[in-house]
Amino acid sequence: MAETGGSAGSANFSKIGEASGSSGFAQDTSTADTISAIGKSLTNKGLEIDIENKAIEKEKKAKRDAAGIKISNAFIAMGPQLKQLGQESYNQAQNEVEALREQMFTAIDAKDPKAQADVMIRLNEMKTRHAGDAEGLTTLIDSWESETVSTDAMTEEQMSIMENFASNPTKRVVYGENNVMMYEWDVPMLDENGEPVLDESGEPKMETIDPPLSIQDMQDMIVTKQTENGVKMVDLEQRFKEDFQNNTPPRNAEIKRQVAEIIPMDKKGIRDWLHGNPAEHHGLDVHGYLVDLMSKDFNTFKKLGLNVDDYPQWDTDNNGTIEGDEVPQEFKDNLIKNVMDVKDLEISHDIISEIYSTRIKNNMMGKGSDNKNYHPEDNILLGDTGADQSAEAKAARLEQLTKLRSLKDPDVLKTLGGLTKEQIAAEIGFTSLSDQIFNPELNNGQGGMESIASYIPDAKKATGKTAEDYLK
């Protein structure tokens, strides 16, 4: 079903941008795109691996989400307590002041004004440093209390550190070089397989984290949600939809340019776009998108920095061409990991910009159904039959029906440029003329299914300006 955003009264709703395969855009991941742009799908084994990889990533994301809620709750519950510098900090300050006092006495006895001034400088530095410790601690806690942290964008290691800082009972303050305040705590010792090492009594052996972490270290781990830029992306998409409905659609390059300007060229900020969903695009999962993209658009490998021509041994069927399903799985996995980990900022920025550009373009044209939903479980309610009855789905169904009805308008048929009935059906999003659509007005307003064939005439040859003209 199409997402809202097309204009049924001007049936160029699906003609603009048919040349997207040569536009530089990453091809989207719908079944239709697979048939038209790729030609060959993965082998059954490859599909199984893809499905398994996406399931693993979904499980990891679910665990991160659960951990994020747990950590946020811990910071909120212990906020006032965590913000207070501990007894160790008080003792450290006392010891430093005592040492400076003795140095001052010595300088006074020696009648050395320069040494006295030096002691005062170090005293002020000490006061500033301890005040900074308190301020940094408050800032760190406030980040979690205000729910501005993107836990989706943080690594498992970073999440573990935050969880231990918030709730590990062995947490303690230590002072490192130049009297910098650090935190350390004890964690279970792990073997090479990541399993806890047990002592003679069967209890986990503990070890102290090394190195200890400063407040700044932990603050640097936090990824702030890209909420403001997410709103900008939503506004941009709405503007493109309005331009399209006014028959002034933006070109592919312009869509991508403006999308890329919103997504920051910043390693931390871009992680929220890769792992989170700041623009709230329904059903988007970048990892799953890339997994599918590798099986459907061979140009993806080149965009991700892999030159397949360097590996002629991959041509297992000896036809002179390396297909997507011949690229070893480890290369695919590493390419995706590099994007998600922002190993190369420019590549990651370019990929996420193209993904959003393609999805926004589909929504703009009223072809939102081409944007695959990687989280269909979100649409299923307890005891539900599985049918998508969301407002979005209902609007999409109504839009398709409106487009069918608009075919009675001669001006609409002109924009379709002489297509056959079957081609018109495909343009609107149906697979064949035998498809049916739900009409809410049938059966005295109770609704019912009806054939789409009665709505679709043969289009006459277009005599006016066609949608393709806008691409020139």
C-alpha cells in the first residue's frame, strides 16, 4: 500500500523518477525493485544467512533498548546521589589543600613572593578542577535524566560502562596523573569465549577495569539524539511532497543534496541516523536495508568501497561477471559493519543520505509501499489477526482507490502516455488486473472488496507535457 503524499488528481504520481536506477540513488528494497533493477536474487543459502543476520541485529537492538531503559531509570532514580562527589573527592581536596598550605608556609618563611604566588596559582587551579569535576558529573547525569541520549547509537561496551557507573556497587573514585578524578569498578573476568571465569567455589572471578575512566571519558561516549535535525528532515519531506503535488518535483540530485545537508558529517551524530531513527521513518532499519541492498543492487559494493574486479576468483559460474550472491559473506558482513561503525565517515554519510533520499522520494511520489517495513511486528496488536489497520495503512488504501477513480479523467490519462491496462495497474502498485481493492463505500458503508479491472481504461497517447519532461 502507498503512503500518503501523492496527488490522485494529477496522475504523474508514479512517472517522475522512473530513471532512478541511473540517478546515483541506492535502489530501495521492495520486491518490485528487485525484479526491475536486479534480475537475480540470492541463492537460498544466501537468503537464509541474510535473514539470520537481520534477526541477530534485531535481537541486539532489542537488548540495547532494554539496557537503555534500565540505565536511564537507574540514573533518574539515583540522580541526586550520583551528582554528589564522594568522600574520596573530599579527602583528596583536603590532602591537596594541606600540601599547598605547607608549601605556602615554607615560601613565607623564606620570604619568597614568587613561590607564594605560585602556590596561590595552584590553589586556584585545584579549586577550578574540583568544581569542574562536580559540574561534569552533573552534566553527565543530566544527559540521562533528560532522555536525550541515543542508546541505539551507542555500542554495547559503552552501554555496559554506563550501566556499571550507574549501579555497580564496587564503583570507586581514584586519582590518576595530575590528580585527575577517575572511576573504576570490578567486573567478572571473562575467558576467550566471553564466558565468566569461575573460582574454586563456582563464583565468578572479578577484576578491576583497566584503565579507569574519567567523567570526560564517559561524556565522550554519549551520543545525543538528533531530534532537531530529525524535525528538519520531516519538514524537508513535507516540502518535497508539496512541490510534487504542485507539479514542480525536485530532481534526484537536489533531494540528495538537501538530505545530506541535514545529516551531520560527524562520527557521533551520524550514528543516531544509522542506528536510531531521528526522522521517525516508519519501519526503517539501516542494517537490514543494507543486507537487502547487497542482494539487489550490485553497485552497492562499489559505493561501500569494494572493487569486485580485484577478486576474479569469485566468478564461480565462470560467466565473466561477478554476481551479488558470489561475493563471500564475510566481505558483505564487514562492509555493513564498516558503515554502521562509521569506519569511513564519508562513505557512511553518503550511504545514509542516499537511503533517506530514496525513501523520501518514494513517499513524495505516493509510493511509500516501496519503503520496506523492517519492523512489521510493530503493527501487530495482542490478539490481532495481523492485518494492518493503522491510520497510515487506511490512508494508503484510500489513496490507491482515489488514483483508480482518477483514471476517468482524460487529463490524467494523458500523463500516462499510452500505457496498457496492465502497465497502468503496475504504476498504481498492483501486480495484475485481477487484483482487488477494499472499497469502504460498498455494502451500505460496511465496505467490501472489488476488482480493479473496471476502473482501468487504455491510456491514450499523451498530448501534453508528461512527467518525464520534468526530469530533463
